Amino acid sequence: MADQEPDAPALGSVRVVDRPSAEVAVDPAVVSATPDRATLRLALVVGGLVLAVLLGFGLGRIGDGRAATAPGGADSALTDHTHAAGVGAHSHGADQAAAAEAGGLAVSRDGYTLAPLAAEFTAGQPGELRFQIRDGQRRAVTRFAVVHDKPMHVIVVRRDMTGYQHLHPTMAADGTWSVPLTLPQPGIWRAYADFTALADDGRQTATTLGVDLVAPGDYTPRALPAPATTTTVDGFTVAYQGSPQPGLTVPVSFRVTGPEGTSPVLARYLGAYGHLVALREGDLGYLHVHPEAELVGGAIQFWLTTPGPGRYRLYLDFATGGEVRTAEFTVSVP
């Protein structure tokens, strides 16, 4: 090292001079690990292009409305409604999709469970149906919205679609609902609880839960009556008009005629001129049907969405002369 000049750089350092011919002492390891300026410039250019493409793609997705959804957007059933849930004239948007799906097929749905306190009855003997609606923490629900003048609608029908009953139970302080119930014939019966629950945060959930009830004894199912457009009940003739189609919401109307062709005065029952329940043959899927607020040409009109082809049983409740009656129809959906 005696002949090394005093100002010679130490190994591993880099000294840049203005003269092109200047000698620079460089550690070979540093040269292999550090890209030259041309490589750095190329890397920066390529990186910038990639970033620009990614930013452009993201901004495009936000701009076309598919990337972000505001609260109360497409998943909100009340987004484009001005009427209260369950009392509107027809279904559309998210409501139409819900209407096309049969309910009442399970004891648990939408975070709620139907828990009957007893499920066996003696055929022909007065009994009492008692149950609770429980949330996801198994707590009894005690807050419900009033829909069609009642916070709870219970439909009971035998599995051959006979013996239809429309009941309105009362609720105790602990959330237990009760209503007198007589199952007139032996067999397996289906009970539907149709309600709108109110969560602690104010959220409303409209749903229908179902459970089987048993009346032991000899049971011979009755064949479903053939489709017909008219039926009679207590001397009143009820004519049905409409052509349900799978997945479509269509109007169906019922015209009530009294004895000798008279036009009876229809009274409002539970806030409407009529109430309609539709059950699907086979699994007894329950369809919620919305009525028009007023009569249409003197007829009671509903908007019905059937989820698929098959036979359905329609139960129309209407009131006249201070009494509620039920007209039943079989409808075939092609």
C-alpha cells in the first residue's frame, strides 16, 4: 500500500467527475446490485404506465355505477316505494323478487324462528295454538309492525289444502302468541305465521314461517278440485279472472255476485276489500299477495307472482253483510 496515492478512494466508494475519462474505483458487488440510470429510467416508465392503467380501470368501474353501492340501494326493498311495506297495491323491484319466492317452507328464515309450544291437537276438539317468534339469540321477539290492521296473521290448512282458517292471535308480555284453534279432521296440518318483525335498530323484516301440526287419526287426503273460474259460498257467486305466469306479476280479480244476480255491498276487512292467500300444491309454499286499495270496476283486484308452473289453491277472504267468507279456487299455471 506504500505506492497508493493519498486521495485514492476506498474500495466500495464511487466518485463522479466531470471528465469522461476519469477512472472510478467500484466494488463489483455494488455494480451487480445497483441498476444503471437507463435501467432505472425504464423501470420508472413501465411502473408509471401500469399505475395509470390500474387507476383508469378503477375510476371506470366507479363511474359506471357497478363498483360501489350506496346504503339503501338495490338490496333495499323500500328504495323505490312510497307506501308502507305489505300494504301497497303491487310488488316491483326487490319486492317482486321476494313475492316470486314461496314462503312458509321452514321454521327458520331471515334470522327468525317459529317455536310452537305444542304441535299436537285432538281432531274435532277445541284447542289453543301457542308459539313464539325468536331471533338469532333465541330471544322472544315482542315488537311487530301492524300490517293489514294486525301484527300477526296465522293461516292454518291441512296438507291436502282443505280446512283453511285465517286467525289473528294475541301476544302476551313475554312474546307468547295464542289463539283458539280447532282442527276438525285428523291429519297433518300446516300453520303459517305471517308477520313483520321490528329489530332493535328499527329495521323491519317481513317474512312467513311455517310449522306442521298433528291431529292423530285416520287420514285420507282429498283430491284437489279441478281448476274453475267460479265458485259459490253461502249463496254468493265469486268469479275469478286472470292468467298467472311463472315469474311475472299479473293482475287477478274477483267479482262477488249475490243471490239472483244482485251486487252486494263489500265491506273492508282488515283494511282492504279482500285478502288473498295462495298455496302451491306439493310443498304448500305460501305466496303473499297484495291487494289494490280500492275496487277496480267493482271487483277485488290483486297482483300475483307465481314462482313456477304447477297448481295453486287460492283463498279469497271477503266481507259482506257483517260476515267474513272465504272463496276457494284451483289455478293451473302453465
